[in-house]
Amino acid sequence: MMIARTQSLSKLKPLISISLISQSLTPKQTPSPHLTPNPNPNPQSQTPSKPPPLLFFKPFSSLPLIRDGNYDDSPTASAAAVCPGCGVHMQDSDPKTPGFFLKPSKKDPRTYKLGPHLEPVALESEFNEALKKGLIIEPQNLDSGSDLSDLGSESKPEKPVVCARCHSLRHYGRVKDPTVENLLPEFDFHHTVGRKLALASGTRQVVLMVVDAADFDGSFPKKVAKLVSDTIDEFSTAWKQGKAGNVPRIVLVVTKIDLLPSSLGPTRLEHWVRSRAREGGAEKITSVHLVSAVRDWGLRSLVEDVASLAGPRGNVWAIGAQNAGKSTLINAIGKHGGGKITHLTEAPVPGTTLGIVRVEGVLPGKTKLFDTPGLLNPQQITTRLTREEQKLVNISKELKPRTYRIKDGYSVHIAGLMRLDIEESSVDSVYVTAWASPYLPLHMGKTENASEMVEKHFGRQLQPPIGENRVKELGQWVRKEFHISGNSWDSSSVDIAAAGLGWFAVGLKGEAVLSVWTYDGINVVLRNSLLPNRSYNFEVSGFTVSEIVSKADKASNKSQRQNEKKKKKQSDHQKEKDSVTC
């Protein structure tokens, strides 16, 4: 380095044009008096700076709070940036408004991740980092399109900039500011997607109706099923008469089948799904797919089927209830089909997607796939729960049966959310199996003590609700009566399901009158049994401690034992000290 300082620029020419590199890499750096700047700089050879990753064409403050996202293909569509994670229009003016984000500053690859406490041994301002590292760049290879700031580093795809809400969900699993959730209007499916499906001509439309296998009736979009089925009937009739009729296709996708026990066969599950879908209003289903985005089950056949139905330029709309798994499914399809990376935000939080997100390049040709906001079903019990309570109710692992053998006059609670009473029966025993999250505690006891259970144990041993005050906030406790019959004790005949929670599977050889208690407005349905198998290890009367409570108790007991040992040790030490003093 000392020799290089005494040489002229002509002898350094084989290495690099130092003035050009110094100006491009360190524009604010003062040139050394030993180096003479280029007397004839070419302004066209200067490297243009990269544009910021997001460009906004109108002030953020003027953006309306809409949930249409980026589905509009018209030339007059809004050019405002849309969050690639949830589809909400982004803004940087108000942290209390949905879509807020902070554009990250561009980091210098030479100093990024270096400890702030580390200082260079010597500063040689007259030489840039490229020369110090020994990089040789011929001047004739420098062009206007090259970016000298990337010398010595590999080009990596930039991560998308997402809103603060998506960032918090991705990294912390919770919403950054729960108050912001109330500022967005409800997603208007009929105004956005519905009017496109109702067009008699134009692009072919495919409706990907996504339903949660563990909460089929609670997550099944009945209004959407009826709307699309009516449209199919209308356009099919017009098409047969020789008129314009763009008939949409319904593809029913049952997600999260990995949460169901492996003993349930796919043939029986598909038959059960088709039956429940017809009762829900979907009479014109083109195909049914049973998939698991986590286990990569059924994705290949789903992609092939959707691609053939949509054609090379069709539109595919992923529609379903909140937390049904649409975004997770689309991300899995992106990884499965051609390695196209999608960045939709995934979180076990209802309403993760806020606006329509267009995903291109996942399906063959120019087919567009749209992720839509989850449809709100106020009859799901999860819509009334807090985030912490939703975590307990959410089913995240394979369901396990918990079975009771009971008789008249006894009841079974699922936490403080649902209760089943055996009022009358023609047989001595009824087998009741609870299918719900393992984090929810159960209780079996006499029905005559049920009112005492509400007063003394709801919000305490029976959670959720978490806290005694939450019991009244959830609403009024109401009763629904069911008359059932069965012909076998070995398997369950019927299910009594509560939307967003789980279900009781009932097996008996005779008839019985049952009553179900839950909060007013929660949808409770009687259906054919989804999982007829029951557990042969019966639960005992009283409380069954959930996994989360058991872990908390163990941690509390361990801490208590440690404190007791510490106090005992201090007491013994004090006694020894007193004896020595005496």
C-alpha cells in the first residue's frame, strides 16, 4: 500500500479508474490530494441510483379504507402500493390506520451486520474498499447499467416490504395494535368478487371454496355457495339456449385434513364432505379435493385440476371463512408448482388477510390466482373470543378422542363454552366423545350441579373464557334440544357441532333426548358422524386438566418447591449462625 501511494495514476490504470469508483462508491468522500480527478468525466457513464422498492402515486392520507386490494385489472386502477402479505393499501402517515409501514433504509453491504463497537485499525480515505479487497475491474467493462455498490456480493432477491401488522404476525404471532382491526370495513364479497362471477361473458371464473376440515360447518361459506350455484343455474340455461353464458366452476377444497385421525379413510371423508356441502347450498360442485398444505397432501392433483378448469387466462378466486387456511394453501401451491415464492402472511389469527391479493406465476399460463379476505361468520364462537382465548380453541394438532360413558342426569362440559346434557334415554349407557382442541379442559358431572359450575368454575378451571368477567361478556347461555337415535354402541351415530369450537359425537343403541347449552347466537348443528370411532379409554368424572393448564401447574409447582427449599436453606443457615453466637 505504501508503494501504491507514490505511483501516478497511469501506473494504476490496469487496476481501475479510481476517480470513477470513488465517486460511485463513496460520493461524499473527499478525494485525496495525491489523486487527480478525471478532467473529462462522462455524465452518461454515471451509475443511476436504484428506484425505491415501492412507488406511491398519490398521497397516503387520501387513500380510502377499502378491501378491494389489487384485483382490478383496468388501466385506471389505483397505483397505490398494496401489502403483499395481507392485501391492504399501504400508507406511512398514520400508525393508527390499517396498512401503516416504515420503508426500510438501504443498508451498505460492506458495513451491514458489523458490530457498532468495532472501529477500523486505519482509515485510508484515498483508496476505496474495492481496491483494498484486491478486486480488479477493467475500465472498459464499466457500463451505465452496472451497480458498483454490489461488487463482491451476490445478488439476492429482496424481501417484500409488508405492513406493520403483517410484520408483527409473522415474527411475533400477534396483531401489533388490536384497535386497528376495527377501522376496516367488512369485506363486501358481492361487490368485489360476486359481480365478476355474474358476468355472462369474459374471463373464465373458478371459485376455490376453501373449508376447514376440523370446523366444516362453521367455516363453510353458505352465502357464497348459494350465489355461485344460482349463477351456474342461470348461465347454464342461457348457454343451452344459445345465449352468452360464462358458467363458473366450484372446486371444493377441504384443508387441514392432517388434523383428522389417520383412521378416517379418504373415500368416506369425501362422501361425507359432498353430503354436507349439498346441505350447505353447494349443489353444483365440479370437484372435491382433500389437501394438507403442511404435509403437502393432494396439492399436485389440485393444481392440475384448477389449471385445466381455468384455462390459460382464467381467474381463480380462493374464498373461505376466516382462518380456513387460504393463504397457507396458496403459499404451499406456490412452492409446489414451479418454485414460485409467495409472501402471503400466515398466522393462526382470524382475519389475517385484509384485502384481495393477486398472485401471478403460480398457475400455468396467464392464469391469475386471488387470495381474498376471510368471510366473517358471526355464528362462530371464535368471533367473540380474545386472541389468547382463540389460541386455546384453535386446533393445531391431530385430534384425539376423549370419551365418556354416562347415563341420564349427567352432563359434559367443553371448557366454559359448551355443555351436553343427557336428559332422557331408552338405554342405560350413552357414549359421548368430545372432539376439540387438547388445550380445552373437560368436565363430567351431574346435571343438577350445572348452575354451580357456571358460577364457580367458568373462567377458572373451565377456560376459556379467561377470567370471571369474560363469562357475561360472551352473551347469554341458551339451550337447544335434540332427539337422536342410534343402532350401535361401538361407533358414534351423530355429531352435535358448535361452529368454531368442535363437536360431541354420540353413540347409543336406542333413542335419547339431549340438550346442548352454549352462548346465544352460536350455530349448533346435528349431522351424521364425521369420526365414528371413539376412545376405548374412558375419561373419569370431574375435571380433565388440559395440556396448557398441566404445564402451567408443573411450572408453578416447580417454582414453589424451589422457593420452599430456598427458605428452608436460609432458615437452617440462620439457626447455625444463632447457635454459633450462643
